[in-house]
Amino acid sequence: MKKIIYAILPILVFLTLSKTVNAAPELGLPIDCQIGQNCWIANYMDVDPQENGAKDFTCSSHTYDNHKGTDIAIRDLVTMEKGVNVLAAADGNIFRLRDGVEDEILSRDELEKIKNDKRGCGNGVFISHDDGWQTIYCHMKKDSITVKQGQAVKKGDVIGQVGHSGYVEFPHVHLGVFVENSPIDPFTGHNDTEGCNVDPKPLWNNAVGIKYEPLAIYAAGYSAHIPDFEAIKIDTASPKVININAEALIFWAGIFGAEAGDQITIEIRDPTGKIFAQREQTQDKNRARQFYYIGKRTHNIPLIIGSYKGYIQISRKMDNNGNIIKKHEIEIPVQ
């Protein structure tokens, strides 16, 4: 009799494990955008179980300590005001929501108070799925939530819009995935205590086409004066032409995922190909969002008519002796 029981036990264990894996929802993208074109992953889940440590699932640092989800950011606040829809990532039922929190740019002290008061999610929607799974959607725009508690939703249904509410420094949607209150990384299917470089079983639907991006140059433009990055956070629009009599020519760029040690090269070349301005710098610390600029006043180096080219390159050495290189180049006419 014991032999029969021992023979059955491995089968039962296998079936139990199989059910747990198969029960995971297949996730769609929780935002109506195209990753890498008009939205970007600003932070992945922190899977380092140690306190004051932060690693994403690739063992890189594109996250921050105790981050329990995936942040998908849009370009600026102007884009947010125009409206970017947040979508249900899977079929389920709305079991909780919160609205009415203002979309505000807050000081560091104000952000810390929100965090300490456990109001970091801001306006949010919580969806329950089968077999104990839940998804949460945070930082949504005030008065944009379109669903009600108890309502059934399908994958891809609009539940609201991306906002700037709660503990947030740029407009994005935070997607959290949980099973029985345990945070799960949708890129691996593992929880946040199992560390990095685990055998991945992603929860994303194949049609989503989402992949790991260690960093991104998400915006770039020109200015005739030193750029006001507080204004650029609101609106990344850039002039289409620079006046020949402008007091300065400045090229700037915005980055998601800058990491300490990254080598940054940024330059402007004039219509003849000659370097007008150049800067090389080593990134000093990890930052979810970083801005750089280069340029010169024109009283000593007058502008000439034609197209100027702004260029930025970010190089990062990887632990496997490989390199990541991101480049971006745009032109602007001077008339």
C-alpha cells in the first residue's frame, strides 16, 4: 500500500504545480501605446530580497528598492492631458478603486509624506482574476476612471487614463501583479524574493511583443537658451527651426534608465560637419529619468545657415563583457 501512495504522491505534486503555473493570467499591455515609440518602461520590479538592494530580473539596476511592479511611462504631462488610456491586462472583476487624487508635481518632502502615509498608488484600480490573481493599476489621472466596483472587464477594456497622482515624479502607469498577495514579476512569472536570472515563464501574451530594454532615449530637442527641464517635463516639444540670430544653440535629450558608470557623449555639428559643441560625461548615479544638454552662446561662434545635427550616445559595459550602446540624432535648420 505504501508503495502505491509513494508512486501517487509525485503525480499529485506535479499536478498541483502544473495547476499553479497554468492558472496564471495571460497579460496584455496595460496601456494603449507602443513600447519604445510613445511609451517606455521606466522601472522594472525589484527582485533583490535584501533590504536596500535593488535589481531587476536581469540582475541590472533598472528599478529601485522594494518596487513591486512595472512602470510604463509616457513622454510628458502634455501627452497625459491629451489622454493615454489604461487597459485591463486580463479578464476579471473590479474589486477596489480610488479616484479624486490631484495630478500634481510635488516636492521631495511631499512625496515622502505620501509614501509614509501609504497613499503612493494615487488614483488606482484593482482587478481580481481567477485562482487568487490580482492586478493593480496606479497613478491614474483624476476623474478618468471609467469602471465601477464589481464590474466585469475583459482584457483590453479601458479602465481610465495615465496620470500623475500619488508617489510619482513623471506620468506613468504602475502595473502590479499578485497571486495570493505575493508580488509576481510579469517578465519571469516569479515572485520578488527569488532573485534575478531565474528561469523565466513570462505572463505577457506573445502578441504584446514586450521585451527588456535596459535604457531608452525617449525625447530630444533644441533650444535657443539653456533649457528649463522643469518646463520640458511638462512639454518636450522642440522648435522646428532656430533663428540665425539666436543667442545660443542648445541640444538636449531625456533618458530613462541611466545607470552609474554609463558613458555619455553628446554633441552638435554644424552644416559643414564641424563640431559646434561637445561633452563627454560619466553618469554619476542610477536615475529613472535623466536629462543632458550641450550647446554654446553664439556671440563668439556665429551660427551659419543650414542644418545642425544634435547627437547623443550612451555606452554601458555589461558584466558578461558585452556592451549596450544607444544612439539618437536629430537635425534642425538654422535660418
